[in-house]
Amino acid sequence: MRQLIRVLSCIFAFLPVLPLRADEQRFVFEGIEMAVPIRIVIYAENEQFARYAADEALETFHDLNIRLSDYDENSEVRRLCDYAFPETYVRVSDDLWRVLQESVRYARLSDGAFDPTVGQTVRLWRHARKSKRLPPRDRLEKTLKTIGYENILFDPENQAVALSRNGAQNNVRIDLGGVAKGYAIDAAMNRLRQLGLTRFLVDAGGDVGLGDPPPGRDGWTIAIQTGRDDAQAEEFLLLSNCGIAHSGDAFQFVEIDGRRYSHIVDPATGLGLTNRAAVSIVAPTACMADALASALCVLPLEKGIQLAESLDGVDARIIQVCDESKENIETRETSNFSRRQISLEALKEMRLNEIQEQNSH
């Protein structure tokens, strides 16, 4: 959902940019990993070190994709499912262990609205989207039997994972697409911190992880959609040291038999969602934001807000479009969401004050 959330690295081109201290230069690097564009903004002493750090962060994405990809038949998670025997535990890497633990945690919190065992159903829905035909009922019912995070079993003492008897017999496929990107963002940021950097932004296809603010700023400025098509279509958040994710069907959807279906699969039905929603999540980690963004698209609006309210450091906005004209829009947000917002006027004033202060010295 890159179109729905973007970083405003230089919001006001008509205003001069404050000079940075000699040891704080801004560098931007781009690449493609996990089949999405990666953008990394780093404040560092020099370009050589910044480039080295960005390469390390991109390599982190690459290494994790080898372990977590549902598309790569040689990935660790694919091999775990392909060669699973009922209740037979296999020791897994630190990363796969953590991602699976986190995935099951969010599945429990959301009552299965987010579920990492939707792999078979997601594959079936991909084919349906391409052919623009609903899956055959018998095949759909068969894949629904494979969904259930309870099919993933853990042996903490040996850091080993197994599929339950039902899971192995029904060929459960684990799909980490709703959490892997966020986990990789967190891992990339941890690598940057290990290198001594604190001011950075990591954007992976619209999911964003943030470190300390840029020099002289209170936070990174993030634009989010409001659901409207007019000049007020964007609002702004001022954030640092957190993750933000956005999910919804504004761009990825398909119409079948006159009905609009999202690319997001409801684990309860095995079909794409039919409600038009856009969810923005701010959370302590990008991994958490990624998983909750998917879950809150599936949950009923009020229940989704209640879940977000119950979690420390989490804020959410859910927008539901109730008709094709976009004139009937219902919005709910957590009680603290507005405190993270900053108006366009306030941004202009803040920037002007910074310039005046700089000129007075």
C-alpha cells in the first residue's frame, strides 16, 4: 500500500532547509528486497559509512527473505511445512522462531483475524483474483480446514516447531506475509543501531520503521490518507522510535460477479474482504504494526479499535467507505491517535520558527 502512506522527507520545498551540523548529513538509499521497494534514510558522519550501513540493512532483508518467504520453495518456512510429520519437532533458526511466536501471539490477540496458517487459502485466492472467478466451493472448504494457529506447536526448551496432527495431515501452509516485512524492518533497524546509528528511517513498500528524529526536529513527518479525494486527503503524524503500517483495499482488489473483493483474505471465509477499509497503525515495533494492520481490516470496526486501545503504545485509525461515491465514510480512531497528529499549518509554523531561530544566531 505504498500509495497510501509515504514519508514527507521535505514537505515544504518553498522553505529553505536548515543546515546540518558537520557530523550529521542526510543520505538516502534505495533497493528492492522481499519484492517491494526499500527506502532507507540515514543521518551519518559521511557517505561511505552511511552506504555501508544501508547495505547491511538491505542484506538483512535479503537474509530474512530466504528464511521467511512463502514464494521461495527453498525457504526455511516452506521446508518446515513441506517436510512436516505430525507432532514431530524441528529446530528452527532464531528468526523463524521469533516470527512464528509473534504471529501466534497476534493471532490469539485478534481471535484469529490475523492467522499465519492461511497459506493454502491465500494461494487459492491468488488464483481467484487472476482468473476473476470465485474458488470452487469444495476446494475452498478443504483449505478452510487447514486454518488455525493452534496447528503450530512450540518446544521452547529446544527452540523447535512442529505441526499438529491435524495440521500435518491437512498440509497446513504457513504464510508470514502479514508480519515478515515488519519483522525485517525491525531487524534492519537493529542492525543500524548496532553500527552506532540512531537517526534513520526504513520504508519497505509503505510499512515504515523510525529511529530518532532528524536533527532539529521533534519527529519524522508521515502522511496518511483520510479516505477523501479532496485537497484534505492527507493528514500528518509526527513520529519517532516506532513502526507504522497501513492496510486496506484501495488499490489491490478485484471485482467478481459484480462484487468487489479485497486482496486481504478473511481467515473465517477464505475469501477476500468485501468491506472497503483503510487501517493505519502506530505501534512500538514495525512487526506489531504490520500484523495489527491486517487484523484490524478483518475485525469489526469497534472490536478492532478496542483491541488497539488494549495494547500499550498502539494507536489506530480505521476508515470504512460505505458507498462508491466516497461520500459516506465512517472513521474510528483510538483515543490518543489525534495526539500524534500535526496540522499542515503547525508544520509550516514550526519550520518558519526553526528558520528564524537559526537566522538569529
